[in-house]
Amino acid sequence: MDKLVSLCKRRGFVFQSSEIYGGLGSVWDYGPLGVGLKRNIKDAWWRSLVQRRDDIEGLDAAILMHPKVWEASGHVAGFTDPLVDCRTCKARFRADKLSDSRCPQKPSKAPGEHSACSLTEPRQFNLMFKTFLGPVEDTASVVYLRPETAQGIYVNYLNVMNSSRQKVPFGIAQIGKAFRNEITPGNFIFRTREFEQMELQFFVRPGSDDEWFERWRAIRMGWYEEIGLRADKLRWHQHAADELAHYAKAAYDIEYEFPFGWQEIEGIHNRTDFDLRRHQEYSGKKLEYFDAATGDRFLPFVVETSAGADRVTLTVMADAYREETVEGELRVVMGFAPAIAPVKVAVLPLVKKDGMPELALELYHDLREAVPAFYDDAGAIGRRYRRQDEVGTPWCVTVDGQTAGDRSVTIRHRDAMTQDRVGLDQVKGWIEERLR
């Protein structure tokens, strides 16, 4: 994991936020390559759910919502974790996750295992960030930074359904920021206090929820394999009765095997009609669905799929990272699937003379109109190939001495390191065909 974190900073994937001031705990900034990778992942998610399906609509709800939303959802009263303090080192830990934490005084031990540890009794700590709306800071102006995007979907469910003329079953998808004042964030960008969620709430007729739950389980696992994750690194974790959230009838997590162990990257939940029923109760507004074909009125059940864009980005990077020995030298490769790689193609003149840079720049400017491309003329060609391997660029196009004569270039494949000879005017089509 340390090698991946180092690469992320060195190559511009992820930086520590406010680094020149010493950083801010578990807050991260995405650099040029990181923002490209994360955007491609979000676009792939959106394309698979909204663009390719007729039964799902998109939404972008506000971060700040009426405080009664969080009373209805149960977050004000129950969105808490048990907190303990160490009287000796003053560190704070989640009481139910002590085995996952390290003692600052003796990192080989968990908190409470070291003889000098003196832990307080657990107390409940609300994870929502509180702020104030308007110029006066009093209880009447309290609002919260949303801890999840789902509630924005529930309170807009009728608006979306009526304006889009959808009928149950249908879904609403949203990508957006959420905030949780985690007691013990960590593992790089895996658990942070500011993060981005990719959530789908799929509204179904009661009684059909179990069938739809299984359908969405299969669809979501399939998507991770589509974006290139290794199947043997993925597994299901079913929530036992004592693990289920208060709103859930059933829940499964998709887990990935990170260097720090198996961890959740997406949850699929059968939320029944809990959320709509609570918002109907607290708002006084009818949220029932009327089925004109049968004359029935009912509150839909909800099947939720909830993934973190940051976690999935970390998963993709961890899965892609590999080290190889080639001709006695170490080669570091980020083996991204071409569709989500932040840079699709690099254009490299073999040397900086004989008209090669001019031809290479012309090709580069042509390619970047179609795909994210990169131009590099600094250093030996082998070293430039290695730089592109390390950032996950699938193909390198080299303009060489033969190009001026027959208008052809070599295209090097990142993974196999083999090369094809392709006509200069065919390169764009060659790349685009392999990205379809």
C-alpha cells in the first residue's frame, strides 16, 4: 500500500490536502491523473445505469437540506458511533473497531492492549457535520452537511416520477458529495470525512422486492468485472441479523481484497418502505404510488445500491498496480482497463530532430480532439515508455525515422509490450475502435 500511495503523489493521482500547512487529517485532493481516473469511473457508472436504461433517471440534489429530513431518516437520533478516548495518549477510537486501529504508543498493539493504555467508557458520537444557515447561529438555523445522498432522492421521488412520466418499477441515480465526521478515518482514500457517493434507489412494488434485490446484486457485481477488476479479488458479504441497519430487510456488501484486508466497496440493501413512510409521516405529504392499471395505492419498497466513488477509485488503483522485472529492471505498471484509464494514448517522437517532433505534435493535437492524450519528447524512448506504464496509459504511439517516408507509426501495447505498425491517418480510428 505504501508503494501505491507514493506513486499516487509522484505521478499526480492524489495529494494530501493543504499539504504546505502540514495537511488535514484524512482529507485528500485529486491531481490531474486522479481526477481523470475518478471522472472516468463515475462516467462508467452513470452510463451503465442512466444512459443505457429506460427505467432510471438522474438527479443532483442539494447538499444542504431541511433539518427535518434528517429527523425523519433517523440520522439526528441514531447516526452515531461508540467513541472511546485514551487517557494516556489522548487519541480517540471507535469502540466497536478497536481491533482495526493501532495504539499510537505501540503500533504493534491495538488500543487497550498496551499496558499504558487507559480507555474511557464508550459514549455515542454523532457523525453529522453541523453548521448554520444565515447570519445568526442559533438552534433555529441549524442545518447539516448531508451524510448520504439517498435522502435527497427520497424527498424528490414524486417530482422525478411525475416529471419524467416513469412508472414503478423505476430508479433514481445520483452522484454527489457526502460528509461524515468519522472518528477513525484512514487507509488513504478508503475512509475519509469528505467523500463522493454513487447511489441508486430503485422503487418497486411490495412483494417484488426480493426478486429485484437479487437482480441488482447480479448487475452490480457484473459492473465491477466490466471495469476490469479481477473476479478472484471480489466476494459477497451477507449481513447477519445483528448487522442489519434499522431500515434494512436484507443487505449484502461487495468486498474487495485490499492489501489491508477484505473491505466493503458497495452495499446493496432492501430498504423496504422505511424511508418513504418516514418522510410521509414527518412531512404530512402523501408519497403513495397510484397504479392506474390495477387501481392500487401503495408506498413502494426501495432496493438501494450504494458505492463510494473514492473507494472504487482506490480499488481500481490497487487492482491495477503491479511490478514486473523486464530485462533485469523493475517495471511498475498501472494496468487500468482502457475505458477508465485517465490517459488513453501517449505520442512520442523517437528523437527531437528530422521532423519527428513536428509530425508527432500534429498527431497529438489530432488525437486529443477525440481522446485524452499526452505528448512527451523528454528522455530516452525506453524511459518514456516506463513513465507511461506507471500512469496506466494503454498505448504509446512512436513517430520514428520511417514515419516521414511511408506515413506510418508504431503503436506499443502497455501490457504485452508488443508493437503494431499503423498508418498515420489510421491511428485515431485504431484507438477509438479499441475503446468501444
